[in-house]
Amino acid sequence: MHEMKENVFWTGGIDWDIRNFHGYSTPFGTTYNSYLIIDDKPTVIDTVKKYCADEMIRRISETIDPAKIEYIISNHTEMDHSGAIAELLKYCPNAEIVCSPKGAEELRRHFKKDWKFKVVKSGDTLNIGKRELVFQQVPMVHWPDSMVTYSPYDKILFSNDAFGQHYASTERFADDVGEDFMFREAAKYYANIVLPYGNQTLKALDALSGLDFDMICTSHGINWTGKEQISKLIELYYKWARHETKNKVVIVYYTMWHSTEKMAKKLFELVDMEGIPVKLINLKETHISDIIADVLESKVLIMGSPVLNNRILPDVAALLMYMKGLKPKGRTALTFGSYGWARIAYKELESSLQEAGFNLPAEGAYVQFVPDDAELDELKLFIPVIKNVFEE
């Protein structure tokens, strides 16, 4: 039994084994968080992925007979949140499903059921006894139906996908796992799920700014407690939503016969010698979702690819397609690579980066076959470009 605060219980499911969530690497697994509030009208906030339904119902049953549940609040329709609603309703068939207008539409489309819906909008309240729950719609953070639930009585924000992370644990709070580590996981989560919706995230943060809460109960991973920790987290979200970056360089490359790798390592050496924070990433060995977490905070991305069949490498193309969807605005990109007999592929590399939202202030550095020392030395021309970007 995990009691968040008095009569507020975590009743979620833990997936220790999942290692890929819709293309997002999850080396630590994940949780599907559900919460039970014991009051005059017992209420569940969100359910879990379908295969965790038995675990959720077991946890609920440790505290209350599930038949007594009167409300199931669905903050989000996606089936890692709503997947166990139908199973839970077998125990409490008269319970009402509380959701946003879009939520009602989307739940009907997903489950083909005309459940007892109670549709709420921003500012609407639900009295469950001692508690008057308040709802705030946060559309496109990260689906049209998304909303959050606030309990002034408990000073808890049930935040839906905002502020979450993919992390499997029986521990429920960031302090139990390590605050800095969980902030990094929260950054990866934001970068891969929420990043395209910066403007909507800013609106949501502003809408929530007047609420008084000292606990955030997320839909995935662990929860956040204390004004200081929550303030840090919200400030990070503001920075990420504004696309604020650090004067940092990330070099990402794929190599076939080590020529592009030689160029990447020379670039790392040149940038590092200038005292500029820099990270070197071999795309062949690194998942694209981990790369995006570094792109999130870096002002400059330097991307390198060899050429295969007059195109950039498929792995590089996959990363570029992924970034086009995430739209990391306000960042700069530089390009490099080794080719055999035609450079046309680099037009594709450059245009794809521009389509993803990057500014390309300089010509790419492209070398035929194997770079010699002089060609490697010419990569230093990127350094003043990087410094100029940092000064802007």
C-alpha cells in the first residue's frame, strides 16, 4: 500500500520489462500511475495499461471494495492511462467517467462504449465529500483531450503526462530515487513526448501558476514533493517550453568505414580544446530518444553521415524524421561527412535539419573517401561559427 497523503493512495501498475515505448527507449521500465482518493464518494484518477489491470484492482482492493468507487477520472484517453477502465467498471458499473469534452469523444472512439460520462471543462469542480476537485484542460500537452485534476484539500496536482518520466520503481518520490537523476529522466520524457507542444505547455503552466500544491502526482514514473523541488521542476519546464538552450554542442554521427568517425572525433577535439561543453554520440550505438534528450539542452547540433546509394544513411534519416516531428526550435546545426563519388545526399541532410527547425549558418564539411590531415584541420572553421551562435 502506497499512501501519498492521508486517504490518497497510489494504485498503479509497474512494468519492469518494457524497453521500448512507442520508439522511446525505456531502459528502466515504466509505471502506469493510478490514484485512489478515499472520501464520501471514492474516486479513482486514471487507470493503467490493460495488462496491468489486475495489479491496479489488487491495490485498490487493499484499501476499499472497488464496488464503492463512484467516479473514475480520465485525465487522458491514451490507453496507457485508460486501458483498464472497462475492467474496473466490472466492479463498479454505476461509476461515472469524468473527462474533458474531447476525452468523451476519444473514449467512445477507443472503446466503442457509451459509459456514464460526466464532461468537465476548465474551472469545473467535483465534490466528493471533504474534497472539491478542480479540473483544468491542458490541450495538446500532449493530446487534445488532456486535462489535469487538482485537489486543494490535499494540495496535490494530478498532472497527467506533464512532469512524468519512464521509470519503474516501488519507490514513489524523487527524493527516494535521487532528485538529479529524476530531473534527467524528466528531461528525456519532455524531449521525446512534450517538445513539439511548447506553446501549449506555456499556456498550461500559466494556467496552473495560481494553484497552491506541494505534491505532483504524475501518470508515469515517480512523484514530486515539496515547494522547492516542484519550483525547480516547473522552471525547467518553462525553459524547455521556451526552447531555451545552453551554450553546449552535441556531435552526432554514423560511420561506415570510419572516415566520418575520424571527422567527428576531430570536431570533438577542436570544440573541446576551446573549453566548450561538448558531447560526442555514435548513432550506431545510441538510441534516438537518448540523443533527443541531449538536443533538448544544446544550442548547437553537429551531424555527420556518410553516403549510401546517393542518400544519407537510413539510421541518420530515421533520426532526422524523428526530429521533424519533435520540432526543436531555436537551435543551430552544422553538417559533415564522407562520401564516395556524389555529394547530393547532403542536400537531403541539410534540408531535413532545416525542416526540423534548425538554422544552418554555414556550409557543411564534406570529404571524399578518407580525410587527410589538412582536411581534418579545416574543420576548425566551424569553431568561429559556434562561438558566434553562442554570442547571439
